[in-house]
Amino acid sequence: MTRIAPPPRGLPAWQEIPLGGIVAGPGNSHEYLTGSWRTRRPIHDPGKCTSCMICWLFCPDSAILVEEERVVGIDTGHCKGCGICARECPIEGAMVMAEGGSY
Ligand code: SF4
Ligand code: SF4
């Protein structure tokens, strides 16, 4: 029989640690601001953008802001800076990644 070693002195036992990674309800991801995770940031150029919506389609965080069928910017509260939008954008310079997480 395998014995579980006791936790080091001063640390809680595994039974005392709160459960994590639980999605308590549907559609609540907008309540969790994840933009501070970013180390790089997308820069959108509305002068070059054709609003083809490819970046909107690919963004895993639904962070591409759209108004009246036009891309109008980035939701900085949720964009994690993955760079997929810039990678998939077919128009040179319309969406590029820059160093630094904040705007
Ligand atoms: S993929 Fe590029 S051109 Fe298309 S909507 Fe996004 S930024 Fe604009
Ligand atoms: S960098 Fe990633 S998370 Fe941020 S807008 Fe582009 S695709 Fe979405």
C-alpha cells in the first residue's frame, strides 16, 4: 500500500487546498480579465484593415472588437497577446505584434 507523505511543516495538506479550475457557470469568462498575462500586444491599423474578419474568427479569446461589421480594435482586458490575429491577417501591416504587454 502506498503511503502519502505528510506536507512539509507550515504548508496545508492537499485536502485543505481550495479546488481550482472550476467553471461555475456558462458564459462567465468575460468576468475574468486576462490581459495582464500579455507580454506582446497586437497593433491594429484601421487604415489598412479590410475588415475581412479573419482575425476575429481565429482569436481564441474573442478579443477582436467589431462594430457595424468593422474591426475597430482590441479588447485589452482579455487579449493574451498570443499573436494569432497578426499571424493570420492577410493584409501586411493591418495587424502586427509589438513588444510589451500594455498599451
Ligand atoms: S485579419 Fe487583418 S485585414 Fe482582416 S479584419 Fe483582421 S486586421 Fe483587418
Ligand atoms: S493577440 Fe491573440 S488574444 Fe490578442 S487579439 Fe490577437 S488573437 Fe486575440
